[in-house]
Amino acid sequence: MAEKRDYYEVLGVEKNADAETIKKAYRKAAIKYHPDKNPGDKEAEEKFKEAAEAYDVLSNDDKRARYDRFGHAGMNGGAGGAGGFGGFGGGGFSMDDIFEQFGDIFGGAFGGFGGGGGRGRGRQRVNRGSDVRITVRLTLKEIAEGVTKKLKLNKVVACEHCGGTGAKDKSSYSTCSQCGGSGYVITVQNSFFGRMQTQSVCPTCQGEGRVIKDKCTHCGGEGTERGDKIVEVKIPAGVSEGMALTLQGMGNAARHGGINGDLIVVIKEEEHPNFERSGNNLVHNLGISVTTAILGGDAEVPTIDGRVRITIEPGTQSGKVLRLRGKGLPDVNGRGRGDIIVVVDVVIPTELTKEERKLVEELSEQPNFKRTENRDSQDILTRMKNFFR
């Protein structure tokens, strides 16, 4: 599968482009690759869908912010298709869906295409199920390695007896007499400006164009029922707190065999006893003894995969910052790994035996132990700030 192109690159705009610039860029691309202008051209059709996918994200403030932070993984979590995370153009939206959602952007460029033109008019309505939103708790190790979770969901599913249609059998349908099967009704009214014609969803068939004569006795004609479903969710490595992943078509089933809603998986990070997360870096507070700080020595530092030994230089001050490169979390878009940041904390004993106290008092009379000024006048926050520059 070809790697997805950057959405800003697809529309040919800068990352700081405003909403109007993005809209104009999409309109230009959509007109260039419009199927009416490129009949039978599969490549043009794919570019048309690609532009619509980019516009769907960049024209929405929430989606755009998530994309700017996480890239494509923030929109769809990786692979599309069943059990994966599908994007706008990843198979869940047809050309008609694009025309219906963004058709008005073409203006009069294609004659009869205002609002999607002939494609949108008289089109029978398709029901869509509601989305299901769940929170998944992940350990730091699961975030570091990626994980597949099996989730048991109690949701709306298609009726097993009628296959989700709501009808007793295939012969149980009849064309809606009010709209004649179009799914819409036309209302004409006289007004001060003359006769006005409006189109609305047929109230009898709810836009479906047909009605059920003999309903399924199990679901009462709805085509849905409540049930448990096991879903596998593949979560990529490097996700973070609050990130939302979308599984297309894995939400609640729609009445009368319509389009399923989506499953929205929200990431919750479990607290770790040894680390605080800072982006892809992990911060660890390392306590060392006074003698180790003075004389130097070895110390053990935890990592995600186990413990490693590091060397403490003689004369190490409390607050000194050390870095273990590449031992942090992977970037969700595959751009390397973060580091483990070790902040040294010299632990001062709070209780001393008489012998220990006597030794400390003797040391306190030595010249180097009488020194009170801090050779490094920078406080720990300043040192941390300078460290990350």
C-alpha cells in the first residue's frame, strides 16, 4: 500500500493556511480531477477522493488539530479496512458521499452539480448508525510496543433473523406511495415572491423510497437489536493520553440495513511508578546517596525493557540531568524514539547514629566541606530548560 501523502501537500497549501485558502485549494483540485471532466480516468478519481479526504480533515478545526499533532495515525490509527482504522477515503465513503458532503463547493462549475447535482437529487436516504465511544487504558509498555486489544462491546447489531433489513422476507417491500420511491417529496407554496418549491425527506418512508409490508417479528421491523460483539483493536506504538482512534463501521448498526456507525477508541495512559511522560521522552528521578554523589559510583536506572547501569561522576550535584538516548517512547508516526531523562536527586539522611554524626562533624571541619556557595548557580528548572535546547 502506497504511503499516504501529507494533507497540506495534497491541497498545495502551507501549514498555517486559513480556512478560506484551504477551501479555495480544495475547489481547484476538485474541479481539476472531477469525474465529469475526467470520465473513466481512475487516477483522476483517486486524486479527487484524496483531495476530499484532505479537505474533510483540514476544514474541521478539531480534526486539523489532531492531524497537526499526530499525523495520519491521529486520524485513523494505521491500516484501514476491517479491524483497522479507515480514513475518509479509505473505503467508507463513495463518490456520492463526497458530493453530498461537499457538493456545494463546486458552485456552478459543472452546471447541474450545485449541491452535488444530479447525484444528490432524488437519491434514496441511507440510514447511519450512531458512533460508539470507549476508553482503553494502556500501560507504558503497551504504548511503547503497540498492542492489539480484544474488546467486548454491548451495542446495537443487525437482527440475526432478518439480516438487518427489518422485513420478513425479500417480498415484504413495496414502493412508497407518497414519494413514488424517490425518498423525497416536493412542496409548492405561494408566497410574496411567487411560487416556491421545496424538497424534503418523505415523512412516510423516511427517505428510503420503500416501506415494509410484513415486518420481522423479532425486531419489530427495525432491523436491529442489542447484542455483545468482540472487536479487535490494533493500537499503534507511541499513542498518547486523549488520542482518539477511529474504527470505521464498527459502531452501532443502522436500522433497515444502513451504514454502521464508527467505533471511537480514546486512549488513557496508566500511571507508571518510575516515569513521568514528556512527549516521547520519559523522565525518571534517580535518588543517590551523599557518598555516591561525592565519590562517584554506579547506579541502576529502570527502562521500559529492564534496568541498566549508569556511571555517576564524582562531585555530582543534586538536580544534574543525564540522558539515555533512544530509550524513551517511539514516535506515533515512526520518526524515531524519545529518550529517558534522568534527574539526579542526592538523598540526605534524616537520622544518624552517634558514630555517623561524629564522622560527619569531623568532615564538616575539612576545607572542602566548609564551602557553602553553589558552584553552579543555575536552579534545576533552568538546567532542565538548557538541557532540552
